[in-house]
Amino acid sequence: MNGPLKAAWALTAFVVVAGVVLWITTDRPVFAVFIVLGLLTGAGAWITGRSLPKEDTTP
């Protein structure tokens, strides 16, 4: 796992946790947007972070 992918996962976790905590503490459902954005960030990181199969370079 490379640095940018780790950063994307950290951002995902932070945004989702912040959304949950703020939703619970303020009782305002608008913070569900944080959860959705965090999940979309995680999905994007997973889709773009997958490795391609290595090519066989033997003759």
C-alpha cells in the first residue's frame, strides 16, 4: 500500500468518525453527509488503488 492510498484511508476513517460523532452529539442528521462522503472516498481509494497484474517479461 503506497502513501497516497494510506492517506485516503485515513481521510475516510476521519470523515466517517467525525460524521458519526457530530451526528450523535448534535442530533442533526445533516452530518450523515460526512458519512456518505467518507464512504465515497473509501470506494474511490479502493477502486483506484488496486494493483494491476504484473507483466511477465521473460522471453
